[in-house]
Amino acid sequence: MEEHQAIHDLYHAHHRDGWGSVAVDELEFFRSVIAAERPESFIEIGTASGLSGGFIARFLAANGGRRLVTLDAEEWFFGDRTKPTGFQIDPVKGDAAVEVQRFAGITLLGLPEDVTGFDMGFVDANHQHPWPLLDTLLLHPRMPSGGKVFHHDLKLYRDDGHFNSIGPKHCFDQFPDSRRYVSPARDGNSYWLDLAMPREELGRIGAAGLLIPWTLMEPLEDAQIEDAAAQLGRHYGPALRDTFLTAAQRFNWIRISRPKRAIDKLKRRLRRE
Ligand SMILES: C[S@@+](CC[C@H](N)C(=O)[O-])C[C@H]1O[C@@H](n2cnc3c(N)ncnc32)[C@H](O)[C@@H]1O
């Protein structure tokens, strides 16, 4: 059933421009890895419309998988505020026999601790640094055997107006070649990280990445900083917790101001005309 043409047709029946979804060839990439590794339990961070989640559910069902957890910071879908986040999961999933658990209005920081035991994941949420790295660090404790975590939008920062979205690139850059793979899909926009590594090794990767200046457009809230620090401390030890707090102190409030961004954009447009 999940042949290329079937995926293509189902995708185009649901896809809308501007809804931030993965592309068909990126779905093919996910499918090939799921078919090879046969994860039983999968977590997606960044549900949005639910297009990717619906397909992941199908791929899991076709390869012995049983459970998909998907979460999103928003209750209502950003592309159409009349629709709840994840509204496309069921129509795309069809009758795939996979249990889907949805969480809306929370980040990974707020996901209950007993929602755990994943073999594979997909991070496609806030692309501003340090979110993709933070999501990766906080997924590891919920993945008992490590496993692969996909990331999306490796190239988004290069596109006009999206330079804050360098998070997936900073995250990717911290991992050794032996632990990362960029798919040729969508010209190298998706990759996986292999998290089957000792906690100490990932902690060192995390420390290096967290100290790269953050590119947040909205600062982390005090409660989010507290939660992240507590979770990093619990899972990786006090040194990584303190590194995170140092980085938060340095970078949580730096950003390129919106007025400056708007002026720069206007200048670029005038130069082009
Ligand atoms: C690019 S969209 C995801 C697209 C979806 N994976 C697909 O391919 O159909 C990003 C989503 O992440 C959500 N989001 C943003 N920041 C988040 C965070 N820190 N944690 C969880 N979700 C977040 C947004 O509300 C948005 O719905």
C-alpha cells in the first residue's frame, strides 16, 4: 500500500502550501528508516496539522509499530486557527492499527514523565537555537535503547527571513559523522541523529551546543528555564544544568530586534527591484 504513488496521492490530497509540512521525499526517507529499524514506539515533537504524524502512523503500522505520541505547543493549528492541532492525523492515518496519543498546548518540557519508552523520534517544532538541541537532549532519557531521532529543516536558516531557524543546523553540527546522516530528500533538508550513545557523551555534545549564542525570537519563560535546568540536571548531572543556566543568562534575551529585521528585509527587497 505505502508505495511511492500511494504516498504521493494521499499527500497531495491533504497538503497545503504554508502549513510547514515535510515533503513527500522526506516522508519516503522516514519510511525507509522505519522499515529498516521497525520501531515499536515513536514520538513526534511538532504535530502542526498532523500530516507528518498521519504518515508516520501508517509507516509504523506497516512495520510492526504500535504507538505514536505526538505533541505540539499550540492547541490550535497555526495555519488555520479554526482547526485543532493534529486534525489531519486521522484522515491520513486511515485504518492503520497504531495507538496515537496526542498532547497539545505543551512542549517536551511539560510532557508527563511516564510518557516514555520510545525507540525513534522526530523533532520538527521550534527551529530556533537551542530548542532542537534541547529537545534532543530531553528525548534521550525517554529512549531506553537510544535510537534514531529525525530532524527537519536543516537548511531553513539559509532561506530569506528564516535565519533565526538555525537550531537544526547547530544541533546537527555537534554530532560526529558516525552519529548523523543527512538524507538527499528535499536537497538535504532532513537528517537523523543516532542517540544510541552513553549519556555522558551526549552531555558533552549538549554542553558544546548550548553555549553557541541562542537565536530565540521569544525568550524562554522563567518556568521553562527552571524546568529545563531541573531535567538536564537530573539526567545529565549538575555540570550540564549549570552550563544551561549560564547560556540562558547570556543569551535568553539577545535577539535581532524586529524593527531592524523589518528594515533589513525592506532594504533587500529594494535592492532586488
Ligand atoms: C513546522 S510545524 C510541524 C510540521 C509537521 N511536523 C508536519 O510535517 O506536518 C512546527 C510545529 O511545532 C509547534 N511548536 C513550536 N514550538 C514548539 C515547541 N517548543 N514544542 C512543541 N511544539 C512546538 C508549532 O506550534 C507548529 O505546529
